[in-house]
Amino acid sequence: MEQTELLIKAIIDGLKEKKGKNISIVNLTQIPEAICQYMVICEGNTPTQVSALNDSVWDFVVKEIKEKPISTDGAQRAEWIGIDYGTVLVHIFLPERRKFYNLETLWADSTITNIENSD
């Protein structure tokens, strides 16, 4: 498995650990002007859960592939946290923020894979 696939797996594992909802993987590899290869988008019900999802992603990625993000933004308000791993950007939203920004439609030429919620 290549490094980016391992990274995405660790991110998904971290999101599932804290019950992240509506997880989507946006494949941007066929779009030359894209700022990354993949985006992983999910949501948490409250700012507390959004923060927990962020922490869980960090922990899982460090533990599983020993990589830290280039940067993280939005953790103070925890309505939308962005985590930049270079090839993969992670977006963790409150539901109303995700609906408002609707990132999936910005990249209409991409391939989107939805991960089933684990309840």
C-alpha cells in the first residue's frame, strides 16, 4: 500500500474511532489544478466532537504512519477544522458549516467515495 493510501486509512480510522459522520473521500488526482490529491471530509455533532475527531486523527496518523500534519486550523472554535497533510486535506465540520460550504460540489470533476456511518 502506498504512503497516501496508508495516510487515508489512518485518517478514516481516527474519524471512525470518535464516531465521525458522513465521511467522504474526494479523489482529486485527475484534476491538475487541485491543491492536494485527496480530501477527507466528515462532520461531528458538536464543537466538542469536532475537537475530539481532530485529536483522534492526529493520534491515529502519528501512531500508524508516524506523520504529523503540516498545519491545522480552526481548532479554537471547532466549527470547521482543517488538517493539512500535504497530499491529503482533512476537513471536520459541524453539520451546518459543512452544508454551507459544500466542498464536495466545488470539485464536481472529482470522484467521491462515501464511507458508511458506523452506529
